[in-house]
Amino acid sequence: MSKKYNYLIVGSGLFGATFANLAKKDGKKVLVIEKRNHIAGNIYTEKQEGINVHKYGAHIFHTNYKDVWDFVNSFSEFNRYTNSPIARIKNRIFNLPFNMNTFAELWDDCFTPADALRHINEERKEIKDTPKNLEEQAISLVGRTIYELLIKEYTEKQWNRDCKELPASIITRLPVRLIYDNNYFNDRYQGIPIGGYTKMVENMLSGIEIKLDTDFFEHRDEFEKLADKIVYTGPLDEYFDYKLGNLDWRSLKFESETLNEENHQGVAVVNYTGHEVAYTRVIEHKHFEDTKSDKTIITYEYPADYKPGMEKYYAINDERNNRLAEEYKKLAKDEKNVIFGGRLAEYKYYDMDDVIKSAFDTYERIRSAE
Ligand code: FAD
Ligand code: UDP
């Protein structure tokens, strides 16, 4: 007997919404369930005081994939926002990412790329072999001075671990440039969907049945009977009832304030790179879309250890966790009618475009096997 739906999609974040959209276009019957009281997962934005507030942290869309860029632009028009955050440590500010502006701000005798290289090359000499951890990788990229001012304490706050115990890959996300260019990303396409991400995801899910406030695990038996295939975007370990042990996650706490001020910090993102404050970033949301308003909304972002009841924000891709995730992925392969996708179910530090690309590839693989 054929089931009511072709696909039951667990989670309405970017992975679930992309998969649902592709399946619907192919004429499939799709049901999306979402345990929160809203769609869009962590890219959810909410309008307050006329400003689109990024409720789960600042999200800037950037990609090199033309197909992904065309896809998101078919649901929302994007503005030309370029992320150029400022780093603040005590009473000093620096431009990010690490570029000629940063180097010139730091060293009095630095004006040209050759001047910057002279400093950096001198400092990176202390790393003789291939970098084995984040500290060595950071010093070999930009030298010890920048590592100590802009990386070490920020990273310790963010991950609550010593930089020597973290994978080098975390820091290679940031560009290092010998030109005067404060664009935080190297990608060809970048912007913010005008009107907020929620509107974009709403358009992706247009015409698709959605049940909010619905947790897959509360009615698992019922849901498993409902569809030919399940697309699961929740935490990988939770699906298997943690039977091999718990994966570690990093969480965050957000504290927002509405201020009777037009322009509080002059930029959307300020990174606080020292231990003198517990937060890592302050976001001023109106600058993402250049919203005109007498008021402004700012959000302090505090890294936090994950505890039950909190959101799981970042996979911690160290050796122990990667090994455990691989064991869970072996179990996942045996779940013939379940597709695992997205940052929680793949246990990956994924940007938005990678999540969409992964949903494209997954959908194509499933479709061609049919
Ligand atoms: P999610 O958005 O987490 O969606 C999963 C959904 O599944 C959630 O809505 C959840 O409630 C639901 N769910 C889970 N379990 C169940 C269940 N049992 N039943 C029903 N529903 C369930 N990327 C960028 O490209 N640019 C950025 O600037 C950027 N900034 C970021 C800032 C922060 C602070 C963080 C944490 C991430 C950032 N990212 C950024 C990454 C981006 O958030 C993710 O790549 C993307 O949102 C992941 O989408 P997803 O669908 O995999 O997961
Ligand atoms: N980082 C840092 N100083 C900064 C910004 C970033 O040391 O001012 C390091 C930190 O280890 C962080 C990593 O670079 O975890 C990646 O930064 P990104 O801004 O990409 O982090 P995300 O936005 O994903 O939290």
C-alpha cells in the first residue's frame, strides 16, 4: 500500500526547506515537521521595530556556487551587503579579516605588502613543521602578535578550549590578504535577502504542508509509517538515542537590547577578541539591510557549554567527536529509507551555501536511484 507522503522532512532549516522545494517541484507529496514554533531553523529572522533581527546569530550569505546563488535569488532579492567586521580589544580597534588595513594598524612601519610580509615572515619562523593545531596554524598564517591580539582569547571564549587542542581547520576559514580589502569572505557572491531570511524560506516552502511545534521523537512510530522516505535534519546522535555516546556541541546565548539611538556601533558586526568581556560579538541588525529607524537593536553573543534544553549550534570537529560521528554514520547507512542531512545530522561546521549544495546533491542522488 502506498504511503500518504513520498517524503517526511524533519526540520524546516535550509537543508529541509531546500530538499522539500526540490521534491515538490518534481510533483512529490511532502510533509515538513518542525519542533520549533517557526520555520527557517537557525537562519530565522523576526521583524522588531521595523528591523529584521537575526534571532540565532548574524547570517551573511556568501557562496562561489552559481547554482546555489541562482537558487536563493529565485526566492528573494539580495542586497549588496559586504561583511566587514571590526575587531575590538580593550581600547583598540582593527579591521578584519587579516589584511593590509589590519597590518598597517598594528605595525607603525607597515605601509606596503612587503612591510607586512617582513613582520609576518619573521614571526612565523617559530613554526617549523606542518601546523598540528589551531595555535600553530594561526601563527604560521599571521604571526604571534596577531594571534595573541585577535585570535587566541576570542577562540578560547568561542570554544572553551586551549587553541592547541583545536583543529587547525577552524582558523583557515578566515582569509589573510596582502591587499587593503576588509571583505570578510573570498566568495564571488554575497548579500542579505531583502526582507529577511524567514521570508526567503517561506517562499521556498510555498504550497508545502508544514506542522510546527511537532517533534519527530514524540510520535516517531506514527511518523515512520507516514512516508516512503524520511529526510532527517536533527542531531545525528539523538536519532540513534545516543546509543554509542553523546556527540559534543557548542552552544550560544543571545542577549538583545532595543536602544533609542539611530546608529550604535556603525557596523553590523563587532568582534570582541579579548577576555575582558565574556561575549564574542555584538551585532547591530539594522546595518544588514540599511534599515532606516530612530531605534536600533543590538545583540550580544555569548559562547556557552551545551547543556540539555539549549540549542546545539556548532559541531566540535575534534578527533574524538569525528570518530564517534563516523560510527553513527555507519549506522545511518543501514537506515535504508532515511536520509541524513544538514549541520546537525551530518555533524559538520557547514555554511549556508554548503548546506544547500549538500541538499542539491543528496536530492539528485536519491532521484537518480529511483
Ligand atoms: P538548522 O537551521 O539547525 O535546521 C534544523 C531544523 O531541524 C531546526 O529548525 C530544528 O528545530 C529542527 N529539528 C531538529 N530536531 C527536530 C526534531 N526532532 N523534530 C522536528 N524538528 C527538528 N552560515 C553562513 O553561510 N553565513 C553566516 O554568516 C553564518 N553565520 C552563522 C552564525 C552562527 C551563530 C551560527 C551558529 C551558524 C552560522 N552559519 C552561517 C551556519 C548556518 O546557520 C547553517 O549552515 C544553516 O543554518 C544550517 O541549516 P540546517 O538546515 O542544516 O540546520
Ligand atoms: N576567529 C578569531 N578572531 C576573530 C574571528 C574569528 O580568532 O575575530 C577565529 C575563531 O577561532 C573562530 C574562527 O576564527 O571560531 C572562525 O571564525 P568565523 O567568523 O568564521 O566563525 P563563525 O561565524 O562560524 O562563528
